[in-house]
Amino acid sequence: MQEDQDDGTGVAADADSKRAPGPLRGEWGSRPVLGVRADRVAAAAAIAIAAALLLCGYEFMRSVSTSLFIDAYGARNLPLVMAVGPMLTLALLYIYGRLLSVTGPRAAILLTSAFSAAVILGCFFGIRAGVKSATVVLYGFREAYIVLLVEQIWSFINSTLRVGEGARLNGPVCGIASLGAIAGGLLVRRFAVEVGSVNLLLVAAGSFIPTAGFAIAAYQVAGEPQPAPAEAHGRQGHLGLRTLVHNPLLWRLAVLIALTQVVSTVADLQFNRYVETAFPHKDLRTQWFGGFYAVLNAGSAVCQFIAAPLLLALVPHRLIHLGIPLLHLGMAAGVFAYPGLWTAAGCYLGFKVLDYSLFRAVKELLYIPLSFDARFRAKEVIDAFVYRAAKGATSAGIAGVGLVVVLPMAVFPVLITAALLGWLMVVLQLMRVARDTVGPQRAA
């Protein structure tokens, strides 16, 4: 667990003294399980189940919102609605930052979950009433709420585990979360045609109830992280921008996340163009999306439970950071050489599998030694707003060009390759700064 005072570099000390105690942090909680304190393992398990339930509900949102938007406006207009995501994300981040300052992280995750459920229900009733623009709100909100809630979950994990413990547990935590996503994808595939796409939104809204319950249970077990006096009540800013700008590790992480989302967005748009052509019928398209995302999440789970823990234990983390974009370069080359639905699907699937497993697991370790504001505020700005802003800017740029000319499909793998080359350059800088800032052992 982390103490939230730092030495001026944004690096927090390893201590338990800055956490509100949980009920199990006694003799039982101090017993080792797999080399980690029992209370930390229990808290990680509870928050992993919360993530699984959240992602299960998100699979209903992802498949349904995409299919409904394509049905209403066409895949060619997806870049336009993607551009709305960053604005909604920033608005949610500001609300979250104010809640965090007033209530603390435990109440913040409960309240943001309740708000998300209410918005989805509102979109459901709007779509049922024939309000076409409700599909735009649904798709845009889907882009915002999921990153905010997922990053709150990881802020808790990064405040509960030390670096070595995170190397053991981050992969399995991702894996448990993916089991929920796999179940969601399979359920969408099973019931999309029978129940109807719109009605599946009720499941997405209802999933927030057990999600919030397990998240609160995790906080009960591990205790609530507390800010240092200088950070309390948002004294350094509700969004953590001051911390982000002055910490060389954090702003380089922000650049890295932006580049990853350029790759993700271009691969996503490329993929959806091929899907629209292959599956013109709405419910059949929803069904195919559900099956695709089930395969994607199954691949992620294999990497999370097996590949990520082994690689994090055996391979220097800097080599993992370098190897991930090199693998993506190979897949982009495959789409360029053999364009089609299956190579485009493979490129997008490969990115998402690594993003949900190995990249997530190794990236989160960089946050663990940092301060409360770095973990609970600046992290949300990086991994939620920058994440969505890069996606929105990329989408807007492609949409703008698309208004003038029809982009040939060969342009997409070229754009992916350019972003991956930038990714490699940033990783080299990031690893050097990580070693200088948090030390060789923490930076691995």
C-alpha cells in the first residue's frame, strides 16, 4: 500500500499509515497468500469481480450502441460521434474530481456508477420513444463512462498493491475482469436477435448495482487511500493537472496513451468499414459483433492469466514496453498486404487483446509508487480524457478528410504504422525517465 506524501518528485513512500483502516487489516489480513498479504489479495479479488461485472454490462453497451448508431447514421459517420467522447469525458472527469475532493474515492465510485446507470436508462427510453439522437448520446456516453469507472478501479489497485505484488496480481485481475466481458459478449450474441438490441440496454444499466457493491466491499477490506495534507480536498486542483504537468513520467505517459489511441481508433474505423459491408442487417451485425468481442475477450483472458504474469516475472518491463508496438507493426503490415475483413479484424483484435492484458498490466506498475493525486486525479486525466481526446481528435481528422474525399482503405494501415513508430520513440524516453524518477527496481 502507498503513503501519499512524496519527496517532491511525485514518488510516494511504501507505507500503510495513510489509509483509513479496513476491518480485515489485523492478524488475518497480514497472513501471506501467494506472497501477498491476505487482505490485499481479498481486496484485489473483490475489485476484480467489480470490474468483471462492469465490463459485462459494457459489452451490452458496446455492441448495442455501435449497431444502433450504424443503423441510424451509418458507419461512415462513426468518426463524428467519436469526436463527442472527449467532451463528455472531460465533463465527467470534472464531476468526479469535485466528488473526490468532497467525499473521497469510495463514495466517488458509488456516485459515478449511479449516474452512469441513470444516463443509460434515459437513452433506453429515448430510443424506445423514437428519438433518433438518443443513439448519439448513447454512443458518446459509452465512450466516456467506461474509462472513468475502469480507471477508478485501477486507482484503487495501484493504491493497494506494491510494485512486486502488482506484477503478480495485475494480470489475474485483468483476467477476472475479462471473464465478465466474455460473458457479456456471449450473452449479446445469444439474445440480440431474440430480445432485440434496444432491450439489452436494461442489462447494461442493471449491471452497475452489483459493480458498485463489490467495489465498496473492496474498499471495506483494504481501507480507503488518504491524500497527503497538501493534496487533501483538491488543494492541488480537482483534476490533478498541476501534478501531471510537473511530473516528467506522467506527461510522457499521457503522450504514450495518446499514440496508442491513434492506433486503436484507426484500427477500429478500418474494422467497422469492413463489417458494415459484410453485414448490412442490424441484428445480424449486432450478433456478429457479440461473437467477435467474445473471441477478443477470450484471447485477452489467456494473456491475462498466463502470458502477463509470466512475462512480467521473467522479462524486463522495458522490453515488454518495446515489444508491444513491434507486434502491432507486424499486424498493420498484414492488413496492408492482404486487405479484407479478417485481416482488419485480426489487427483490431490483436491491439485490443494486448491493450487489455499485457500493456495494461505493465503500464499500471508505473503509477504505483506515485502520490495520491497522481494515482487518483492525474491518472484519470491521462487514461480517461487523454485516452478519449486522442481518439476523438483522430476520428475528427478522419471525418474531416472524409467530407472532401473517400479515404481508400489502404490509408488506414499507413496511419497505424506512423503512430506505432511514434509509440516506439516515446517508450524509449519513458523507460529512461521511469528509471530516473522511481528507481531501477520500481521501474523494472
